[in-house]
Amino acid sequence: MTFRTEQEKFWTGAFGDAYMDRNQGEHIVTSNMALFARILRSAPDVGSIVEFGCNIGLNLQALHRINPNFELCGHEINGTAADKARALGIAEIVHGTIIDALPVGRTYDMAFTKGVLIHINPDELTRVYDNLHALSARYVMVCEYYNPAPVVVNYRGIEDRLFKRDFAGEIIERFGMRLVDYGFAYHRDNYFPQDDLTWFLLEK
């Protein structure tokens, strides 16, 4: 696999493996179920979903528990994480980078990212936006760290690995999409904490 950016190499190596080890467990799946239940209330007709950056499949597990009939697909750059997600047996898993143009032989009712766009090299973001839009038949959902203007944040002592901006606003402007709903998930939530993420549901 050929990479365009240092960020891609970063997530396929030891740091990506360590992230996988840190972020797992039933409590995460349960919190994700609560989050996606909120989001899907505004998109009740969704039957197929593709995730960009699925890691070991925690979001896919949550979606499968919400509705076992969902047709799920995940794209993941880290080979070990992709294998673990595939082993769940609930989704088609594609091992590769979401910066490359993805095949568009089929589309999904919703294409989404959760905590992934923040780690994409800003110079390559439009490639990922194009893939999200191309693989979506109707909805695009992004759940990321929000900031009204682009900023770079030190990530666990490492520079140029976490970027905050208005991802949803850029997608709306690029494709003329409509904002359907949005919300915030707080790390101090008493029952279903998330990592201070803001989500946006967009429609073509």
C-alpha cells in the first residue's frame, strides 16, 4: 500500500496498534449505541451504512446491535485493526486508505466518520470528502472535534497528527448538502460518555 502522507504511515504503525489496544471494551460499544440511536432518529430510513476508519469495529458493533439487518461496510488503514473488525462477522471490511479514490460500484444510505477526519492531513481532506459523498446515496454523517477555524492540536506529545476545523461546513459548501441535524456528546455524560464530539447529519 502506498501512502501520500505521514499521517497515514503513523496510523498503520506502532501508534495505530497502541490506539487499538487503548480503545476497546463493552462500555465504548454501549456509548456508541446511545450516540447512533440519537443520530438515526433523524434518518429512520437508513438500511445500509459505510464507515471510513472503522478501526476494530466498535461503531459497527453498535450499529449492528441497534439493527442486525443493517448492511454494514468499514474501511480501515491499519491491517491488524481491519482483521479484528472482519473477524466480528457483521460487516464487509476493506483494508486501505480513504485518501485514495474508492470504488463507487455501489452506494450506501449513509457514509460516516467518527474521530477520523481530525487525523487526516488537511491537504488531503477534499479527497476524503469526495469519497464520503460518492459512496453516500443520501446521508453523510461526520462526528469529529469541531472548531470554527482550522487549528492544529498536539496529540499525545506529537505534532501534526490532530487537526480541528468545521468539517461539516466544508462538506456542505463543497457539495451543496443540507444540514438535517447535529449534536454534541460530552465526556462527562453520566451514562454514555464520548470524547467531546460534535456530530452533523447531512443530506444530499
